[in-house]
Amino acid sequence: MTESNARPNWQWDETAKISTDYCDETQAQNYDALHVRPDRTHAEYEEILDSMNPQPDWCLMDIGCGTGTFAMAAARRCEHVYAVDISQAMLEVAAVKARDAGVSNITFLQGGFLTYEHGGGAVDAITSQLVLHHLPDMWKQIALGRMAEMLKPAGVLYLRDVVFQFEHDRHAEVFDKWVDEVAELFGQACMASQAESHIRREFSTFGWIMEGLLKRAGFDVEQADYSRRLAEYFCRKI
Ligand SMILES: C[S@@+](CC[C@H](N)C(=O)[O-])C[C@H]1O[C@@H](n2cnc3c(N)ncnc32)[C@H](O)[C@@H]1O
């Protein structure tokens, strides 16, 4: 430890940029134009919420909420949403969007998987999309354990992220195909280089590792789906 309130020196630095700098205001302002596809993103979010079946009295926490698009969809179905992100710049964009849309039941909070201290009670559900790959696997385990602690008994965890499920000798073929799919889906040349950079520098892992981490953190993995571009996990705290 450096000082009494500081993080230990061995703590993973969640604010360090691993590829895209989400703490940068310009990146935050441009995020939706690059990543939100009005023709499918909203429908995908409604499908996820349908599967989670949130109850009107639920408190849901979205970690790595980014510009808050999913948090806003969840807020229409839950009593309260805690939208947590390490980047103040992303949270500011999200808060303006929610205010402009008249959504008032979201609390925006700055914090990371490893550092966020939840002041409210245990929540009914935690969601996190496209975020866990920011942590190396050892820290993913610690993050998942912290999520389990913030959930009520039998609480729901929904994760969606870039997780690969292939035999290691096929990696070149799988990565080429994945980069092509991302570029085609978003129709922008810069997304191909972002996808390549993701594979080269970020911490996407194998499905068998992710499922092991979830089980060790105390979750029952009710559904793990690798059939689409992003892997999905519906889990329940045991
Ligand atoms: C690719 S964006 C995804 C945003 C949103 N979940 C979505 O699906 O559009 C990744 C987000 O995770 C946040 N983030 C990165 N590392 C984090 C961490 N350790 N804890 C919490 N948020 C983190 C970034 O600031 C950024 O807003």
C-alpha cells in the first residue's frame, strides 16, 4: 500500500487504457455512432430483457454501462437501475441521454469491477456487456466474486462479451472470420482494425475458462451460448 486509503500496489489498474480510451471525451461522444445500430441494438436489448424476465420491483445493476443504452432499456422494466462505469466521460454521455429521454430511475456511479463499493442493498440482477474482457482472467475471477457478493440469493447475472470457443489450432481461421463479421456488421473500415486490436491486445478468453470462473464465483450457469458473434451467459447465484 502507498497510503492508508490508496489501492494496493498490486491492484490491477482499471483506468489504464488497454485499447480504446473510454475515458476520453471524444471517444465517449462518438461511441453510439460507431457501436449502436438502431436497426438491431434496441431489439437485441429487449430480447435479453425478455429472457431475464425482470420484475417491476427489481433493482438491476449494469456494470460498464458505457453510454447507458441498455441501462435505459432496463429502467423501463425495473424499479431502479444502478449504471456503473469506470469512465466519467461515458457516464456523462449516458446521464444526458437519460435526462433527455425523461428516464429518472437510473443512478449513474463511477467505479470499476474491482473497486466499486455498492452503497445500496443487494440487487436482483447484474448485467455486463462487452466489459469483462478488459480484465485478465485472474482479475475476472475476482470481479465475478465481487458481483456475486452484490447479488441477492438466487440473483441473476447476465454477461455478454467476446469469448471464443474453438480448438486452439484453428485460431487463425476463427479470428479472420470474426474480424470480417464485425467489419460487415458495422459497415465501417475502422471496425475491422478495432476488432483486430481487440484480439491482439484485450483479454477475451475461452468459453471453458469463463464457465469455470463463473462456477467458482458461485454461479449456476443456466445457459451459455456461443452461436453468435458475442457469447452470452445467463447465470444464477447459488
Ligand atoms: C465496449 S464499452 C461497452 C459499453 C456498454 N456496456 C455497451 O454494451 O455498449 C466498455 C465499457 O466498459 C467500461 N469499463 C472498462 N473497464 C471497466 C471496469 N474495469 N469496470 C467497469 N467499467 C469498465 C468502459 O469505460 C466502457 O464504458
